[in-house]
Amino acid sequence: MSKMNMTKMNMNQRMMKAVVLTGPTKGEDVRLSRIPIPEVKPGWVLIKVMAFGLNHSEQVLREFEIENDYIKKPIIPGIECVGEIADPSDSTLEVGQKVVALMGGMGRSFDGSYAEYALLPVHHVFPVKTSLPWVDMAAIPETYFTAWGSLFQCLRLVPSDCLLVRGATCALGYASIQLAKALGCTVMGTTHKSSRLPLLEESGCDKSILDQGSLMGKVSGVTKALELIGIKTVRDTMMSVEQGAIVCNTGVLGKVYEWNHFDPIKDIPNGVYLTGFYSNYPTGQIIQDIFSFIDSHGLKPLVGARYSLDDISKACIALDNGKVSGKIVVQVQC
């Protein structure tokens, strides 16, 4: 019997730890279950999950989105992971190959990464070359892909820009600051908590701003703005930038999801451009470009907290509380 067939047989006989959700679940109620390791099928590959990051969208899923009919139930949450190929199925990937997986329906349309193994469609599994350890790698995929797309695809960021990051003390905010500073930009960051102003300075912000609801008159010279609070403050952000500036609405930290009575003629100032980034379509080239940029600039992702899979409930509580500065990472394999 071949080594690969023996591996398949051994995995089919084994169980794995996983978070399985059937309805709205608070962080303190998240528990691990033991379920069979999924069997491979054409077009899908089995990943041995080494680590994964937690995201705001997974909190939204647990709190209320899971009640929608388009969510597969029961569901293993998790929109990203890093790990090794356990079974490449009919793909060109190889057993043991280091990979990143994210988006494309993970944790919503099909089971995601809160588990020891994940069966994922090969078109959203990307081989990467990097010297980073697993925990640092796990802080990158969705967060840095979203930051990268927002900054370079949507904002067309260049070294001469002055970038405003509104809602900067989240993992996405820190990643955006880090990338922009490495590029050579001037960066302003906001927070609504005065206690977090020093964190913005430590992260590299040239100017740290206490956000008390309006930035008009408090900032000047902003040519690009990354809006992470969302609809709640995006109009004020547009009113605060220079003529010719671009504003990218990427985040929803303000928990306002629709802009009622939006009038683009009145609500978008003359000469200001509004765009948004949707992170569901990563490519292998972009993912490798991100890792190469991080490696070449000697950047270290900001891991705000690290938990083991056995402590997944504590990790979810930390996510729900919103008090962690940086990415929350769960290490599955030690």
C-alpha cells in the first residue's frame, strides 16, 4: 500500500477537534466537538490546519448571520487558515506543502478553519514561500489581503500620499499602517479611546487622533482615506479629506451596515472619490506578493493574542470584547 493511501486510511479512521455551530452562539458558549476528519473529493484538498486568525465577520456569523438560510448548518466557522497539505486529491499540490487558504465561502457555504483539518476548494488554497513561523503567518491572510486590496487596488496608494486610517486600532488598521509606512507614506490613525493613542504612535502613525465623532477641521492634507468604522462615519470622512482624495470603505466596526437615504450628489463632496473593497476574490499571485513584501521589508505582523485550539472559547470571548490590539491567532498544532 502506498504511503498516500496509508495516510488516507489513517485519517479516515481518525476523529478531529472542531467547533460546530447550529445557531447563534456567544463566545463563552463556543465548544469543541469531535467529528470525523472529512474525506477528500475532486477539486477539494485536505489541509492540516496549523493556525488560524479570528475575524470580525466570524463574530457576526455567531451573533446573528447564522440564522440566514444561505448559511450551511451545522457549520464549522473560520474564513482563513495556514497549514500543510494533508491530501492533495486531484490537484497539483503536494503532501506537506505550506499553504494559505481564505475566503471563497469558508465558514459559511462550507466548513471553515476552526478545526484540526479543513477540506477546502483548491481554487482558494494558495502555496506560499515565507520564512515566517506559523503563528505570524496566521495573522496575515484575510487581514493583510484586505489591507493590500484596499490600499493598492482601491486607493492606488503611492509613497507621496497622506493616508488616514479611521478606526485604526484593529488588526486591519495596524496592517494598513504597517504596509503604508513601509511604502513611505505619511499616515494618520484614529481611535475613539484615548488609552489607545500611544498604540497608534508605536505602530508608526505620524499623527494619532482621538475620534470624537467628527474629523472635520481636525485633519488636513489627507489624499487617501481608509474607512474602517464604515457607514456610520464615512460621510464625515469624505468631508474631511482634500479635493481629489479617494476614500475606501472597507470596515464595518460601527455596526451600521446600510446607508439609508444615501444621496450621492449631496453626500459625496465635489472632487472626492468613494470606493469599497470586497475581499472574497484572492489570487495566488496577490497572496505571494503580500508575503514577499512582508519578508523583503522585514515586517512582523502584530499578533495581539495567541490561544490554543482547546482555548477557542477564550479566543472568541476576546474577539467579542474587542479589547485585543492586533490579530487574535489560534494555534492548532504546536
